[in-house]
Amino acid sequence: MTKVKICGITNEEDALRAAEFGADYIGLLTEISFSKDSVTRKKAKDIIKKLPLEVQPVMVTYLKESDKIIQLAEELNPEIIQLHNPKITLKEIGNIRSALPKIKITKTIHVQDSSAIKQAKKFEDYVDYLLLDTKTKTKLGGTGKTHNWNISRKIVKAVKCKVFLAGGLNPDNVKEAVKKVKPFAVDTNSGVKAKPRVKDTSKLKKFIENAK
């Protein structure tokens, strides 16, 4: 059964509703200044405390300096750190791994063309998961746009670690995405929104049902 991550959670109500409907992961965009779904570290901590044990909180960060990421993670205590900055180095990831051995790491790969396969292979030995997302000229995720799922499928086949598929997924296309890409998990944010910073209850429920 495909796992589901609901990202861009900004409030306890949406977090608990996603958990109730069967989400496996909750993504918190923590102190990402350019994101409309960013939350403060205090808000992220409050949401994490309310989550049932079976739902894993994911701290999504755009930081690329390991010392700052470690400090933030020690404060929040997430199950997973998602590294969203394309410029973070393998050395910094190694520092995070050494300092926080119990916390799993996800590295975002932005799929534009087949060069993403090589990029994914570069990180596969250093992280627990890869997350395949869509990039536009102005946004590194949360675009509401899909990318070439044929490339994503090749990445799933090529790498050793588990893969999350993101990028433009919604209740209407997630079933096809799962069938075509066969990822470990799917991830959505804008695809289940009612309005900025608020999820749509019916879309949330339908997305999780269709993904699984």
C-alpha cells in the first residue's frame, strides 16, 4: 500500500484531519520565508505534539547549513528532515546524519529532465528517502504542476532508497501516478487546498483514499 504525506500543514485541525483519514506523514514547512505555507518553529512544535504516534512529522527546511538544521531539528524532534535546498552538499548531509542518527533524511530532487536520474543517484547512499518534485522558474515545489512521470519511474527503479512522488498531485490524478511511477509514497500540498494555508476536507479524504 502506498504511503501518503500531506505537506504544507499550517494548523492543528488540518493535521489531525489528515491523520484521521489515514495520512502517514505530515509535512511542516518550517521557517521557509518565501513559502505561503511556512510555519514558525513554535507552531511546528505545537502541531507535532498533537499528532498521533502512527503519523510521522516531517520538518521541511530550505536551510543548507548543517549546524542550523541540526539546531532546528533538536528543537522540533521530527521523525524526518526533508532537505529542500538544491544547493545542500553531501558533506552537510553527512554532518546531519552524524549528529542526529535517529532522525531520517529526505532529499528533494527537482525533476526537469533525465539529468534528475544522475542527481538522484548522487544522493541515494546518503539519505533514507528521495522526494521527486516539480520546479518552475519561480518555485521549488508547491507548484501544482506535474512533471514527467516516466523519468520519475526510472528514478524509482534506479535508486536503492525509497522514493516519494510529489509535484501537482491531486485526488483526480494520484491513482494514475501511483500506477505509473510505483513510488513508496505520494506527497501533496496545493492539490488538497481549500484556500491559502487551509486544506479542503473532501479533497484530503479523497486523495488519501485514491492513493492507497
